[in-house]
Amino acid sequence: MKTAFVTGASSGFGRAICQRLVANGYRVIGGARRMEKLQALERELGDNFIPLALDVTDVNSINAAVAQITEAAPGIDLLVNNAGLALGVERAQVSSAENWQRMIDTNITGLAMVTHAVLPQMVKADSGMIINIGSIAGTYPYPGGNVYGASKAFVRQFSLNLRADLAGTRVRVSNIEPGLCSGTDFSVVRLNGDMAAVDALYRDVQAILPEDIAATVAWIAEQPAHVNINTIEIMPVAQTSAALNVVRDLPAC
Ligand code: NDP
Ligand code: 8X3
């Protein structure tokens, strides 16, 4: 039986990815801070889902989690680096330094340190797969995207650089870059619980769903061992990239 380690398993994509992987025959270890949500998922999924307290911004928590997994399973076949968050939609010049720090700690440092803790055992086994959850925000800039988008650009480049370092091994790395997705806590967190703003964001739009991302993870994971999916960008049909912005009333220099 293959073992998967999914970070950010307590809601949204992570939860759907755990459900899909368990259905596909994996033993899944799901990490997050909200243990009660993970325990509810354990009740739903049974023995093949193992909840694990994990704060990816705390290196001791990461090391303890990986040690616990290594004790419970022979090795991690699949790491899904999904834990992440956006905080705020304000323009850079008026945004909160604390929010910037938390996004950097979670989306960049957290993802890198989880990878750092898991990678040696995959290289030793000369097998394994890492699927990172980036975002279209890492490619397409938009007002208010500032540090969030930049953190997801890190995820893209880090994924490609890992591939470069892993040349000569059979360890695979992929980056999934989703666009607008409903049915997760992402926008509730980003908009600080302003449910009217959350509802407005998804109004009259058929967004992609966590199940679509889970299906993408499952598809990547079932590719033959000689195939590496580098990057997948996935958007709702209703979302496209906008034209470059031109400000027409700016006084001449
Ligand atoms: P959710 O808010 O539903 O899920 C985020 C998950 O990350 C939660 O399980 C949360 O668990 C976990 N998490 C946050 N901080 C930490 C931490 N410090 N340590 C451990 N776990 C943490 O949002 P989504 O499912 O939508 O987001 C999942 C990923 O997908 C993120 O990386 C996000 O950037 C990305 N994404 C989302 C898109 C969308 O439109 N929804 C589009 C593109 C990318 P807990 O709070 O219990 O710790
Ligand atoms: C989140 C996707 O479109 O909200 O990563 O920026 S979007």
C-alpha cells in the first residue's frame, strides 16, 4: 500500500485530496493545525486516514510529524504540499506587514521546510513524488495579489529547481496552479470572514471545485514512473486572464 502525506488536510483541496487518495487505495497521513477537522475526516475515511497535528510554520512541528510518519509507514510515496493561505486583498502600499510575514512563513518557508524534511528519504528510496499546490496568482499579477502571488511564483520556481536537483533520481515533482475555486475556506481566510465579500466573489460564476483539484492530483499520481508532469494550470471556463492595465488620467511627468 502506498503512503501519501497531505499538508493542509483539514479543509478545501487538502480534504478532497485525502478523500480521493484513500478511495484510490492509499494510506493517507493528513496534517493541519485544526485537529478536530482532521478527526472528523478520520471518522469519515476510516483506518487508512491518519490525522496529524502539523503547523508548517514551525520546523519542530514538521520534524515531529515526519518522524511520526516514518515510524508508522515504511516511507512517503507521495507528498502533497497543499497547506497555504492568502491574507488580504489590499494593495501593497496599505497592506499589513504581519499578513505578509504569515504568507511567507506558510507558503514559502513552510512548503520548503516540509519538502526538506521528506526529500532525503525519497532520494534514498530512489522513488517518490512531490505535488506542490501553486496558483495562477504566481503567473498572472493582479491588484492586491502582491505577496500571495509572489509566494506562489516561488512555488513554481522551487518545483522546477527541485527537478533540476533531482536529475538522475526517479523522484518526481509537479506543480498544480489552480485558478478561482469555490467550496474551500480560502476566501473566508483571505477576506477575514467577510462573508458578503466571499459571496460576491463567487456570485454567478461556476468556479472549479476541490474535487477537480483532487482528480488532478490523482491523475498525476497514476502516471507511469517514466513520466513527470511539470506544471498544470487549471481555471474555470469562466475565468480568463485580463488585459494589461493602463491608467489614463495620470498627470504627465
Ligand atoms: P483552505 O483554507 O480551505 O485550506 C487551507 C489548508 O491549509 C487548511 O487545511 C489549513 O489547515 C492549512 N494550513 C494553513 N496554514 C497552515 C499551517 N501553518 N500549518 C498547517 N496547515 C496550514 O483553502 P484551499 O483548500 O483553497 O487552499 C489550499 C491551497 O490551494 C493553498 O495553498 C492555496 O493557496 C491554494 N490555492 C487555492 C485556490 C482557491 O481558489 N481556493 C486557488 C489556487 C491555489 P489549518 O487551518 O487547520 O491548519
Ligand atoms: C488563488 C487563485 O484566482 O483567487 O490562488 O488568485 S486566485
